[in-house]
Amino acid sequence: MLQLLRWALLHQWANFFSGGGGGGGFTIVQTFTGNSIWTCPAGVTSVEYLVVAGGGGGGGVPNAYSGGTGGGAGGFRTGTGMTVSAGTDYAITVGGGGTAGASSSSSTSQGGDGQDSIFNTVTSKGGGGGGSYFVPPYNGRDGGSGGGGTFGGSGGSRLAITPVPGETTTVQGFNGGAGTTTANYGTGGGGGASAVGSNGTGSAGGNGGAGSLGPSFANGYGKSGNASSGSGNYFAGGGGGTLFNVPSGTQGTGGIGGGGNGNIAPTSGVAGATNVGGGGGGGTGTTPLGNTGGAGGSGIVILKYTVPSQTVFVFKGTTTWKCPTGVTSVDYLVVAGGGGGGYNSGGGGGAGGFRTGTGLSVTAGTDYTVTVGAGGVGGSNGSSGGNSTFSTITSAGGGGGARDGTGIVTGK
């Protein structure tokens, strides 16, 4: 049986300064925007964390006789002093955003739920999808924060959590807003991490609930307002609701922390902000056309911890590493994924590229994306391994082996 391995990327401080890390160590902030693995470095016994799930999608509409609803924000959980063990691999799961509600007179017009984000013992639940006029009783879906309701339907409920030791959040989100049966039928906004979504009225869609201010180490990774704003430190805002097709009404705005606006143009709802956990906004239709809701924004996991000087780091999955104060260069080893073998007496896959060196210049405060290449897949013709990258160094994935169809095997 062919076993394909994902190789590690390691790097070690080459230079450090007294006082640069405080008490002979360095403070590390590591960001995960996709599923990965974090290997706890030597000397690390606890971490601070922020875990935000994917936001729910906004509801879609098939025509002018219905209005889309706001998606609920992804669950928001943060804390300090979480116990970890050096040398242990911790799986990181970053939840994707919920799908946008379709322009359809069926259940697919309901926004999809966001996906959970997980680190160690902390799970933040995905935001609830926005409700649909075609899924009685028109309620928003439950989630980390609840999705908005439509046409008299209630907002979805937040899901309860049991805080772990050191956690500073007691709830991960809030309920979505309700829809109204008063013409022109405003729909509810999705709940946010720190506030409920607003109810729809006869003249306006409900606003998305406000998100929460993240811990100081997460500053710059969140949003300063809704999904259309610049970077800041707010996460998990709810998506805005809409009205049935009434261009003179007021759309619901997305909550601070990356919530997507609802639209009454008629156009599709605005998507929640990526890697912030914002809920998607609702869309509004017109006869005979409809529009989709906005997709929910994906989540994020951020860790902060202190390491001794000259610590060796091992990266077994893709992540972002912030260069600490006082560090000017690193030693590195970058190994790419190996290629998959070919089928039917085929050729073996090539090894991943191998590059190592010392004194690579880095800049304190800069985020460096670390990409760890996966192994290629064996098959009729084996696929190439993925590239591994750190800063200016890229190791190419190994070539896949070809199958033996004619007695001649050639690699690629």
C-alpha cells in the first residue's frame, strides 16, 4: 500500500535580542484560515485563543412576492490560559461560510448553515441560515447566532455553550430577528456575537446583530464595520434583512464584524466577510426574476503564546505566522509533498523538493503565510505533490509516477 506523507516545515530563530521577547522569550501570534495542524512548541504550556465559526448564508427569493433574510453570524469564543502539551499535534478546523439561499420557490431558498470551527476543547458553532418564505413556518435557522425570520417567522436561536476554564465568553452569539406580516414585509436580520438581529418592519429590513470585539492580538484580522468596511478587530456580525420588492424601503445593514447588507435594489444579498464569520445578507426579487442571498463568511482560529528563545517550530499544515518583535532572521527547512505513484506497475512518485538555509531575513510584525504541500495521489497517473512555501523560499512538489500501459513507464 502506498503511503503519502505531508512533510513539515521547520524554522529556528537565528538572531534574538535581550528584551526582544520579554523575559527571554518571544510572543507568537499564529493565524489559521483553513483546516490545519498546530504542533505545540517546546516550552509552551498554555495559549490564548480566538475561535470563530463560519457565518450562515442569507435567504434568497424567486420573485417580488418574498424577501430574503439575514444569516446568523458564526459562533465567537475566546479565552486565556488554555492548557496545551509540548510536542502534541492539535487539529485545527476552520468552518466555511453557509451557502447563499437560491433564487427558488423551494427549500433551497433558505440560507445554508455555517460550519463549525474547532481548536482543542473549544467548538464554535456555525451561524444559522436565513429563513425562507417557502419553508413554513418561515423561521430562521438555529446556530452560533440565529438566522433571521420572514413573514411572521421568528429568528433562529443561538446554541448554548459550556465555557471551558479560562474562557472569557459566556455565550457564543445571539438570536436572529423576526419577520413581520405588515406590508411591506420586512425580514429579520441575523444575530451577531454581541447582539440580537433586529426585527423587520413594514418599511425596513432588520439590521444584523453587532459582532464582538476580538482580543488585542487579533487586531487587524477582523473588520471595523460590516462586510464592506476595512480591517479592524470586530468579528461575527449578523447579515441584514430586506423587504419584499419595495425600492422605496430601507434595507437591513450587516452588523459590525463583517455582516453582509441586505438588498432591496432588487439584487442579491451581500456576502459575509471572509475569515471573520459574518452572516450573509438577504436578497430581494422582482417580477418575474429573483435573486440569491449572500453567502456566509468563513471563520478563523488565532492563537497567541510565548516561546523560549531559539525555539524550533514545526508546521504540518498551512497557517500564517507573525514575526515577533526582536527577530530579524531565521534558519529554515522547507520540504514539499511527494508525488503519487503510477498504476499497474507504474513508476514511483518523486520526492518533494528539499531546501534549507540560515539567516533568511524577516521583518518583525509581518504576517508570513506558511504553505505545507500535501502528498500527491496515487492512480492511473500519480499526481504531483503540493509545493511548500515560506517567505521567498518555495520547494516544488515531487512529480507523479506514470502508469505502465505499454511496457514503458515515464515519470512527469
